[in-house]
Amino acid sequence: MVRSVLFSVALSALLVYGVLRMQAVYEQGLAERVTRVDIYTDRITYRLSQYQTPSLLRIGLMAAKDPPRKVALHDCSRMDDFEVVIDIVRGEGYTEFDIELPDAC
């Protein structure tokens, strides 16, 4: 009786270890999530939302409280909006982020 209980406990511990190890391997294979603001020709994207103007992006930043790690411009014709977005992001107190510009700009 005692032997079967100990065997059951050991088997359960081995199963828990296996599941935790599989989770660690899975999470190690995932790429690190980078929150970013992308400025395209017709929209600005942040997280899972799209915004038409920088002022709408400001509302999204205030609501999300998730600091962007990268601000990327994809169209050189929106350089003015890019500068406004940089000011908005800095105005919210987020100062540590990367900037990505196209080579043509």
C-alpha cells in the first residue's frame, strides 16, 4: 500500500516536472513581444488598434498604459505626423524607445 502511494506521488511529480519543462521550452522559442507604434500612409497602429490621427493615438496611449518600445515610420510623406507622435509618446512620460525610419527619408 505504501509502495503504491509513493509510486503514485513520484509519477505525479515527474508529470508536473515534464509539463513545466515543456512550458519553459515553448516560452524560450517565442520571440519577445515588442509594443510598437507604426505610422503608415493611411493609419497609425498601436498594439491591436488603428488610429487615423495622432490625437486619437494619444487617447489610446493614455488608456493602454503600455509603453511603446519602438516607433516606426513607413511612409516619408507622414514625417510631420511622425514628429507629433514622438512628442506625444514623450509627453506621456515614455522616453526609452527605438526609432525606425525608412532609408529614403
